[in-house]
Amino acid sequence: EGTIEILVKENKLIWNDNKSTILFNIPVNKTGSLFMVKDGDNKLKFFHVILEKGRTDVETDVSKLPTEKPHHIVATWSVTKKEVCLYIDGELKTKTEIKYSF
């Protein structure tokens, strides 16, 4: 179970530039990682990876997010609920099912 929150300040990230920008890549106890990127297709992507189990991804189009405003980004995951969620500015943008088990 977990939550990661980040604040992207105004004018720090161009959301529709067709370039990739890594927001974070966090190793988790040598058993996996948490990774977020604004990719070259102008989508924000969050990856929940457990080594030897699998990976769950969520993504949402961010090409219309205004650069001149700050944005609060939250990724949550729950092994109990078997879901990964991605929020932008308090709004649930996407949710997907964790398909691997522990």
C-alpha cells in the first residue's frame, strides 16, 4: 500500500513538447521500483514494478495541462484492493487492476 505525491511548479515542465521527462525512479527494497515519466507521447505514466511478479502501469494524456499553473500529481497503489491509481489536481484520471499476486 502506498502513495506518492509530487508538486510540479508552474513553468517547470512543458506537458506537450513530445519529449520524455523522468519525474522519479525509486527502487523499493531490491524487489521492485516505482517510476513516473512524462513520455514523448505527452502522456504521464506511472509504473508499479515487483521483480519476478510483474508490472502495472497507468497513463493519462497531459498534453492539455497548462504549463503556467502548478499541478499536484498523486499515484496510489493497493495490493489489498489490487489497484493502481493516478490523480492530477485532485481528480482521478485513471485506475487499473494489479494482475499479479503475492
